[in-house]
Amino acid sequence: MTPRPVKVLTTALLTVVLTVLSAGAARADTRVVGDSLSRQTYYESAGWHVDAARGRTLRASRARVDATAALEPDALVVALGSNDVGQLSGSVGADIRHAAGAAPCVVLTTVKVAGVTPFYSRRWAEWARRWNRAVWASGAHVANWNPIARDHPRYFLADGLHLTRAGEVAYDAMLRRAAASCEPPTASDPS
């Protein structure tokens, strides 16, 4: 077992390294509509505009996504899904297609499939796979959280869903890489 000071130092070092590596990666005007996984204030300190709340679903956030897209950000990150999966929303495909078409560059997130406590839903894995398939089929840029989550159980609290500090750092780095994949807008041809 690793002594506590070494774990703290390792987590702090990981935080610094990932923050430095991803610091310049995001588009100039990146806006996030998210849930409790994206509530952390370090996004705003890096210049991102964050509108996130605990328990938020994509279904209930359609107007919020549209209003954020109307601001014409370089990248619109829609970091939602876990609450939709937990509530077994039947409108998953339509909600994801709507969000994917909201702005020129939309980033959608996949959700963790395995290891989430049954408290949220006994059918979590089935519905999470459904969510992830819809995200991949949407045509949006994808921040693929599921394989990262699968490979790093230490990123999660006991419920298997909410993040430890190391998980927050990894989630942030993933979102930054995905937002950086957005192509800058090109001037339209006047002819």
C-alpha cells in the first residue's frame, strides 16, 4: 500500500501535469452546459464559461443548450448524460441529435458504463450503452469518457459515478482535448 503523503504528492503532480498539457488546448470561447461532473470551478478559471448544475439532464436542458449555442461559441461542450441514463429517459436519441446540431462545433460526452452503483439504476449499463451509441452516431465531436472511466477506478467515489480530484483532472483534460478538436470557424465566401 502506498503511504498517504506519496498518494497526495502523486495526485498533485498529476493535476499540475494535466493542467499544463491541456492549458492551451481549448478553443478561445468554450462554453459548457453540464451536470455535477462538470461543476468544478477550474473550468472557469481557465476561461471557460460554465453553466452546470447537479441533477441536470439533457432532456430538461434543450432550451439552455440552444441559448448557449446562440452565443456562437467556438466550442459548445454538452457534458451531460449520467442523469439521463439514471432516469432512463426514452428520448435519448432525439435529445442527443438536437444537441449535436445546436452549434457548428458541439462536443458530447459518453458516460461510464460499468461499475456504477445500482442505486442510480439497475439497468445502468444497458442505458449507458444506448446513450453512448447515440452520442457516437450524432456527428458531434466526442469526449469519450467511458474507456477512461473503465481503466481508472480510482477516479471515482464509492458510488462509481462522482469524481475524486484525480477524476476531475482527467475529466477536465478529456473535455479540453475534445474542445480543441473543433475547427476554428472560416470566413464565408461572399460570392
